[in-house]
Amino acid sequence: MVNQARIERGSRAYWQASAALFLAAFSVFAAVYSVQPLLPIFAAEFGLDAAGSSVALSATTATLAISLVLMGWLGNRFDRKALMLTTMMLTALLVLAVPASPAWGALVGARALLGLAVCGVPAIAMVYLAEEMSNDALGLGMGLFVGGSALGGMSGRLMIGALADLMGWRAALTALGVLILINAVLFVLLLPAPKTPRGRVLSPRELADNVRILFSDKALPLLFLCSFLMMGGFVAIYNYVGFRLLEAPYSLAQSQIALVFVVYLVGTVGSAWMGALAGRLGRRKVFWALIVVMIAGLAVTLAAPLWLIVLGMAILTFSFFGAHSIASAWVARRAQQARAQGSAIYLLAYYAGSSLIGTLGGYGWSHWGWPGVVAISAAGFVIALALAIRLYILPPLNLPSG
């Protein structure tokens, strides 16, 4: 009877739910990463160095990291559709608050609140999909949601970077806020109300026991640290490439620099392709090799020709998303009964790396230029590679592909 009540692939409810969650993912990730192409503009307008301007992004990812853990624990207390709608409305309002901010402190405050607001979609949407869709419908539904996340992150960067040249950054962010409000209206009209009863909220003691189990595992803490290091180094490169391309000999316009973010599309391909390859060869064999490719792509960005910089970033992006997809699935596999907490801690490390190493890369830029940014990212990747090799030689769990 439970399966009959679930959303079946190809039904009207299926396409409505998929479209609604695609819009939700697109909206929140466009909001989070919309300021990344604006960092050089913020530095010039507010009199900041590169690291200082990156706080506009780091403040969001830091509060997002913390709020995802809390939402993963307490999210069952709330109606899933209402929670995601509230997330989208608050996201739109806070995106609109950023261009209305009179000073840098107010702008950073609005961006920090944004990190708290957006957590409802990534924390709850996948739970909604797993609970409401049949097994046949779940794979494509999840794929559309992840695709919306990647497309939103890319489009937010691309759209804001292009519009900033045409109408200024404040008008560009205002346009994004209005678009998210429209998406919120479409979301509430499209998404079927959840039928599965909300799950039980763990007691603090049960939560602590699950966390202790996770950190007693020999592989999971290494995967959490890899998440921190890989995401931090990856975001540092994207944070400061705009500063490099604004300078001679490139002297690109903001709209031209925004086109660099199109290479995010190869990340979507990398995630799916490497995930499938890891399924055939084993995660531990593919994971460390992808980190080697990340380091190689990073090295290519040191070249002077623009086409080689873009090629290096494409190689880095492809291999990063492939490694990220393998690591996140690996965590879910090994965490077993503490899967929700394992995924939450993985994302906490992921966004914490974005905030801390992403900002640290700015000091590398200020003191040593692009080689300084690459050196900081490379240090993180080399440590991640050492951890991945350690994971390779660990005995697997007594599970398929453990």
C-alpha cells in the first residue's frame, strides 16, 4: 500500500515534483554563489583586499555548514513542503537585502543570514524525494535535483557576472531576488503535498551516540577531512581567478570573466561518469586517482595563455566533482545506521573548507599573486591525496564496494 501511494515515474505528480525541486535547488545555489564573480568589484568599491572581499561568500558557506547539521537533526519536526517554501522566500528576501545594504558590514550580515536560510532545501529535498517517490522514479528525480543544484550554482555566477557589466551589481542581485520569488510561487503551485509521515527526531543522546560511531570508523574521518580540503582548494581557485583575469595581460570585462564559470558543466559530467566508473572499479581505486588529476589541472592554470587557464580549470572541475560524488556516496555507504548524521558532517566539512581555505587563498593572492593561490590549494590537495592513499590501503567493510 505504501508503494501505491508514492509518486510514480512519468505521472503528472512526478513531473510536477521534479520541476518544483529543480526550481528550489536552482534558486538556493544561485543565491549562495551569486557573489563569487563580484569579489573584485566588492574589493574595489569597499576598499578591501582579496581575502576581505571573499568574506561575502565565506560568511554564507560558514553558516550554511552549521545550519545543515541542525536541519538534518531537527528537520523532521516540520512539514517538508512548508519548510522548503519558507527557505525559498527567505532566500529571495535576503538576496534582495544584499544590494540594499548601505555598508560592507550590513552586506556580510545579510549574506551570513542567507546561509541559515538556504539550508532547508539541500537538507530536506533529498528526504522528500526518497520518501515520496517510488524506486523507479527516484533515480531520475534525484538526478534532476542535483542538476538544478549545479545549474543554479553556475547560472548564478554567470548571470550576475554578465548583468553586473550591464546594470551594476546591485541591480543584478535585485533581478536574481525577484527571479527567486517567482520560482517560489511556481514551487508552491507545483510540488505535491508530502504524504509520508514525518520521522522521529533523535534525542540528544541518540545523536551523540551516532556521531561517536561515525568517528570511531577508520575511514569516515578521513573522508570528512578530504571533503574539507578538496572543497576549500577548489573554491579558492574560483574565488580569485577573477582577480587574475581583470589584470593585464588579460584585462577582461566582468561579463567575459563570468563565462569561465561555464566549465562547471564539465563538473556535472564528471560527477555522473566517475560515479559510474567507481561502481565498476571500486571507490578506493578511483578516488585517489581523481585527486592526482585535480593537482594536474591546478598546475595547468599556472600557464600564461588564457586557453590553458580555462583548460586547467575544466580539468580541475571535472575531477573535483567526480571525487566529491565518490566521497559523498562512500560516506553514505559506510555510515549505515547513522547515514543522516554522516552526510551532515560530510557537508559541514565541505562548506567549512569553502569558508576557511577559500578565504585563506585571498592572502595567497595578496602576497604572491596567482602562484600563491595555487600553492594554498595544492597544499590541501596533496594532504587529501595522502589521506586517499591511506583509504586505499584500509581493509574494506564487509559490504559490497565498502
